[in-house]
Amino acid sequence: MGAVNSYLLLGHGAEDPINFNSRKKIPKGVTLVTLAQCAELSYDEEVCSMVEAFTKPKNKKIFDDPISHKGILLGF
């Protein structure tokens, strides 16, 4: 298996409504993990603690396999 890239999606951004059939799709085998929830605010303390956890090299395996480490991620 090759290198794993991990990314954070922490909140809502500007939306540009486009046709669902023509937008880019997440490739198979990729898991999207987001801190944001529909119709809820993302607060600084939640976002900052997740960014801090994400930037620590010791947590790389957690973010590379979020499904197996869901319980740990919920604690950040």
C-alpha cells in the first residue's frame, strides 16, 4: 500500500451550487472525515484542538485510518 494522505475539513465554506451530476466526486477508497455538522456551528475550541491533534506526528496513524480510530478522534 502506498503513502496515505490525510486532510481536515473543519467547517463550512462558500458554496457554489452546481449540478450534482457534473461535480467532482470523492474517489473510491477515500474516507471523508469532517468536524462540521449540517446546521451546526464549528467552535474555535473544537477546531483548534483538532488542528493541534492533526499536526502532531504521533497522531498520523489515527488520521490515516479514521474508521478504526473513530473513538479517539471523537475525544480530540
